[in-house]
Amino acid sequence: MRPSPHPGGARPNPSCRVLSACVSAVLAAAAQAPANAAEGTTIEEIIVTATRRAESIEDIPYNISAVSGSEIRSSGVTSLQDLTHMIPGLVAPDLGTRAASYNNDLIIRGLNASVVNYEVGLLSAPAVSTYVDETPLFVNLKLTDIARVEILRGPQGTLYGSGSLGGTIRLIHNQPDPTATEVELTATASGTANADDPSASFDGLLNIPVGDRMALRASGGYEKLSAFTNALSVAELTSQNQPVLANPADPLNSPLSFIERKGIDGSDVWYVRGAALWNVTDQTKLTLSYQHQTDQSDGFSQQRPGYYLAQTLYAEQPASFNTDLGALDASVELGFATLSSNTSYTNKTVHATFDETGLIESIAQLYNNYPRIVSPFFDTDHNKSFTEEVRLVSKNSAPWEWVAGGYFNHLDADSHTVELIPGITDWSELPGSGTPAGCTAFNPVTCPYPTFGDVVQYYYGGIRPSLNPTRDLEFEDTRTIGFRDVAAFGEASYHFTDKWQATGGARVFWQHYQIALNSILPICGPFCSASGTNPEGLTAVENESSLRSQVFKLNSSYEVAPRTLLYLTWSEGFRHGGANVVPIGTCTFCEPKSLLTYEPDTARNTELGIKGTFDKGSSYTVTVYNINWSNPQIEGFTKTGGFDFVTNGVSARSRGVESELAVRLAEPLTLELGYGYTDAKLTASFVRGYDDAVGVDGDELPGVSKQQGTAALDFSSPIGNDREFHARIDGSYRSSFWSALPHSELAQNLPGITLLNGRLGVTLGGAWRIEAFINNIANRIPAYAVSTVPGPEHNRADAVGRPRTAGLQLNYHFKSR
């Protein structure tokens, strides 16, 4: 029998003494700092390339945030998810390595209509595009040796193409430097509440000049995160993947044997990146780079409601993610403009196991109430992508500035999934497990089994498990996708005066999409086949579509006062459509043909903002926006068979305010504040499939908090010769949000989340730095998402963030010119 779960009471959070101690340390150090400690210092100015030319972020005439490499290091940021605690309006659930490596769950300006999904791969393209340098690619990249991260809010279709519906995030690495030798080593050790083992990481960097015109740069590292959640019950399986019986004397009726498992969400990440720079001439530059990252995890970080960091699990859920990216960047100065080319190739492979037991339990009658249901779901995905972009960017010469370019992307993706019900093959041969002896025709009393033709079938008309070539097979799916995107784009700006400019942009694109899908449900047989006759429950789909369209952008800005810019932008974004793999027809689990495909969606954004700088580099930005979203793509699961699909709503809108402030309070002390308000909701009702997706006019969009705030206090001051003290405390808040559209069966209103982090450190001799840190000081265990697998209540699990983690970091950094 399954061990009885023991509810854990709410663990006591630490008092505010920890927070008070951190603040006191900062203020005390400030009081003791020399009066002239940082005289004349200013907040760092960040140069960005979001417009495809290098310029100060304060000169960009729309709402863009950037986090410099030095701020990434000083704040302890190591992942994209960490940035959500620093950037208002950027939202992502803290799902741990297992889930965060699988999907791009980033949300900007509230553009998300799908369930907050952490258990299966997304079928649709994400609404926020991500770039690694100049390559469009999502990977849960370790943020090391990063020059800066740029966050572009709102649709960015003209320069960044498909998928930049809500915005674009760019991860820009440091380039090889021919003028300096650089070495950096970092070691980190930490402990997490409820974890038995410590976490540790090691990162290394080496930059070597090769003559005056060449340089090599290499970085790499390893991170081990300890597990902090436990499984109340895991089904015991033999080495042959067969269930261990709780009562071996009764193989017909015996339930599963369960064991408890501690520490089931640990992970290992290792990465390596190499780059070579060659300044061929003073006008020509080539950069060749390659990087690899492997993410391996034991399972999801989940918590069953009412239980402290524990989940009810049947099948363990390990996963491995491998990403390779090779890129060649070339640029040539032509005098009047710069010609640049980016050529890249990416290869991503995923091997993952999911626990689908809850779904099978919910339809146990389909399997003649097999008493030992446990259902691991094995998924293998392979994506290959080739991208080429060529740009011609004018020199900064008034009154005209312009960018023109061409883009080509070809994606090939295939996936193979197999779902098993271990032991059902042998069980199906036991007397009394299936069709009663002598039952040759349907009778509601003596033979209550469906018939197909003149023969009583097994398991609703399907193939007897022992006759299936694949042992214990419940479901198998093979999917191949080909996508091609060709585009021409450009933007042009005209400066009417030295204070007033206007920009217009456009992107014209041609897209071709093709998909082939093949799935079988042999236990269900013809009752689950698209034809209604195939004994394997076969559904085969082939679809092909082409699209030609365009998006536009208009922008104007005016310097209303010195260092104060007022701007107005209207922009469009888009995302390509696709096809689903669901049974179509009149079978038991079939869906209407309308669910077979989904259409592209588009967003039209209008924003008005003001930004400026003042004393010692202090800066502010305030933006109000309204986005009208047509045909919003929505991911979900069919109510009868639990098949994942994408469909379209009718319309939605998101409007809100974004604001940021960075101010130098005193010479060594900086305050950073951010606030975002987002009102995102459907503006039309819809029903898709057989009530598979339901939305009501006025429904709040899932994963979107109405309010979000960030705050940080950063102190840095010399404390002697070649020594510097640094302290930082930061916090973030987001209000409650829905896990899915409110009228969905999966919808849960999740409470708001408040997190606090602190760091204290000293730099010694200019090269060594030691820091102590505490993340999640108050030890909050917030729920970021709800399990999407339907089934009994005991199968529900919430995705939770990492508990309080305290540690030490030692860094050595040497650079000589």
C-alpha cells in the first residue's frame, strides 16, 4: 500500500532580523566610508545595440531596459528568471532547471493567454523572442561572461521578426579582446533549506590576445543544484520496467507497491563557450563562436498543496537538455554604412520523462480498471535551425539614419513520444482481466463490453496488450515540422531638428509551414482512431500552409528639456500558426476539424513615454501603453483524451504603466526602483473544440499579475588600500495571478509573491573578491504554476521556487593590458 502522507505544517519563516541586519550593515558601512570615497562617480552608462547601432540607452526613443555585466555580477544573477526580480514588466515563473530548460515562459506586457505550463513542451512559438548575441534561440543559458542583457518591451516585429509579440530579450556576450590578457575564476558553495546536500558551482574565463589583431576567449563552468523536494510515493518498478506488487499472491487485484523518495529535483548544468576574433583590416572584422550547454535534472520542483515541499509522484521524471550553437559574425565598414552578416546553426536535443499517471487514472475504465496504473511518458525532441541575417546600417549622419536587411531561417524539428502502462501486458493475460469467458456479443448485464463488427473487442475495441508489438504501449506519437521564414526589413529615421526625430519601419515576410503527425492509441483502437475503423487507434495528419504578410512601426521623439526625451510609438508584432495532433472524426476521443490548425496572431501596440537623466547618471523612465491582440494563441489540453493543442481566441488587450528609477542617494549608495501595472484581459468570448478551451469576455489573462514592483539598494565604497566593500539588498513583488484562463478546468488563482535577497562582499588587492549571500531571505515557498495533468486531487502539484539559500562566493579576476 502507498505510505500515508504526513501533512507538514507551515514552516516558520525567519523574522525580519535577517533583513534588518543586511540594511544595517549597508548603512553602517556608508556612515564609516570616507567623505570623498566615491567623489565624482556616476551610475554606469550602458551602451546598447537594440536599434542595430551602438548608442546610449537613454537615447533610445522607446522603453528599453538593460542590465550591464557588472550589475549582473554584483546582484548574483545567473539566469533569465533572476532578471524578473530586477525588471518591472518582465515575468517568468521560477520553475527550476527541469522546467525552465524546456520552455520559454517569459511574459512581457501581459501577452499570454495559455496555461502557465511547466510539464510539457510548448507547441506554439513563444510570445517573447530571445536572442543569444545575434542568433534567435531560447536556452536557459547560464549568464556568465555577459556584457549586458537588453530587454525590449512591446512588439518588435520590424527588426526582430516572428515571436517578438510581447517583446525581445537579447543576451550579449563579451567579445574577445586583442588588447588584454584576462583570467577570471569563480567558485560558489551554498546550502538550501530542506536540502540534504550542498549546491556548488565553478566558472572560468580566459582571454588571450594573439598579435595585435586577434584574440581568443573561452569560458566554461559547472553547476550542481541540490534537491529540496521529496516524493511521498514513487511506484516501485523492476529493472525490466514492471511494477512490484504490493500483494504478490493476488496478481489480478494487487495494487502497486510504493516507496518514499528524498531529493528528487536536483540538477547538473555544464557549459563551454569559445570565441575567436580577427580584425582582418581596420574596416573588416570576423568573430567565430561556439557554445554548448547540457542541463540534466532529476525531476520537477513541486509541492502538493498542504504538504511542505513534498509531492505525490508515481513515475520519476528525469530529463536531459543539450544545446549547441555555432555562429560566424562578419562586419565591413563601407564608409557611408556598416555591412554585417550573422550566420548561425543551432542544434537542441531533449530527452525527458513525464508522469502521466493522473490522466490515466481519470479514465481507468478504458483499461478495464487495471489496478496498478502508473504511466511514464517518454519524450525525445530534436530541433535544428539555420539562420542568416544581413544588415546594412548607416553611419550616424544627420538628418537621415537607416537600417536595411534580409533574413532567412529554416527550422527542422521532430519529436517522438511513447507512453507506457507498465505491467498491463502480463495482466491482460490473467483470467478475469478482460473480456469474460464466452462473451461473444454485447449484453449490458452479462457482457458489458463494446463490440466492433461481430467480435467483442478488448479495451473498448483495441488490440489486446499482449498482441501489441510494443510491450505495455498506451500511446505513441511521431511529429515532424518544417518551417521557413524569409523576410526583408528596414527602418529609417529623419531628424527634423537636433531635438525632434521620426522613425518608420516595416518588415515583409514569407513563411512556409508543414507538419506531419502520426499517433496511435492501440488500447482504445477504432474508438480513438480518426477513421473510426483502425484497430491501432491511428490518427495521421499532414498539413502545409504558406503566408505572406507585413508589419509596420512608427515612432517619434522630442527632447522637451535637456536630457529629457518624450516619445510616442506604434508598432506591430506577429507569431506564426501551425497544426495540432488530435483525433478528428466521430470516435470516442475525437475532436472537431476546427481544432486541427491554429492561425497566426498579431499585436498592435501604442505607447507614450518619457525618460531622462539627472544628477550623476541618475535616470528614470515612465511609459503608458495599450496593446490590442488579435487571434491570441492559446495552449491547452482536450477534456476527453488530454491531448495538448493550440487554438485561437478572438481578441484580447493589455494596457498598463511601466516605470523605472535609478538614483544616486549618496556618493556610494544607489537606489533602484521599478513598478509595473498591467491590465490584460480577453475582449471577446469563445469556445473551441468540445469545450476544450473556453474564454469569457473580461477574463484576466493567465500568468499576468496586475502589479509588479522591484527595489534594490546598492552600496560600494573603498575601505582602504586596494580594498572595497560592497553590499546589496533587493526585493521583488508581484500580485496574484491565474494559472490558466479563469473559466478553464485547470484554472487556479495563485497568491502574490514577495522575495528578498541580500549580498555582502569585500574586494581584496583589486583581484580577489569574497561575498556572502542569502537568496529568498524570508524563505517564501510561492506557487508559480499548477500541474496541467488532469486527474484525482491527490495528483495535483504546484511548481514552487527555491527556498532560502545561503552561501559564499570566491572570485579571482586578473586583467592586464
